[in-house]
Amino acid sequence: MNIKEMTGLEILKAMMQGQIPPASISETIPMQPYEVSEGSISFKAKADARHINPLGSVHGGFTATVLDSVTGCAIHTLLEAGVGYGTIDLNIKMCRPIPKNVELTAIGTVINISKNLGISEGKIIDDNGKLYAHATATCMIIRP
């Protein structure tokens, strides 16, 4: 498979199906997409002992990375073959501490997309819908 010839949605679907390898960041931050459609993506993510800060709680970088991933991937679902993106702004609100060793759901949704910019939002929730963090992101769309 040549990913340069695949749309963003095709790339993410192929990754979910194991046809192409996941992004290496998922080795550092355990997160895997499990549902994807145009303008939306859902990941499962779980913080573990590698993500603990000196105070004993999950480092905010875990949350930031997961939310950057789902907001960016949501935009990627709408991009044509050969087009990339990069985050230029990520605004995060941490609502409560991320628990260690608990699988959470991260959802990214596109709010608006234009020729040069994509705006999306993301949230991290538990199985009961309790909100742990929310983000908005702006991504620059990079055309060849």
C-alpha cells in the first residue's frame, strides 16, 4: 500500500485493520483507533505507570497527546490523498485527573474545514460518559 495515494480516511481505516502499522507514538502513549468515519474518530487510551508525574498522578502530557491525536486524525479523515496536516493550536481543559490503568475513550470531531485550516474538538470520557478533558485544535492543511 502506498499511503501517498490514499485519502486520510483510507489510511486510518487501513491502520485500524492492521494493513499498515500504527503511528509509533502509540507505543509511548497506549492509544488505538477503533471507529472512524468522515469527520470523526474514536480511540481507546489507557495511562499506565510510564505516564506518572513526580506527584504520582498521570502527567498532563498524556492527555495532551491523546487529544492532539484525535483532533488531528478527525481532520485527516477529510483530507484527500497526498495532503497532510499539522497542529498549530491546541487548547486543552483538564476537568479531572486521568486515572491510571483505566481504559478511556477519546473522540475527535471536525467543527470546520477549509482549504488551509481545519478546526476540531476532542474529548476524553469514561464508559459512563464522565468528561475528563476537552480540547479544541486548529490544524494547518499542508498541500503538495
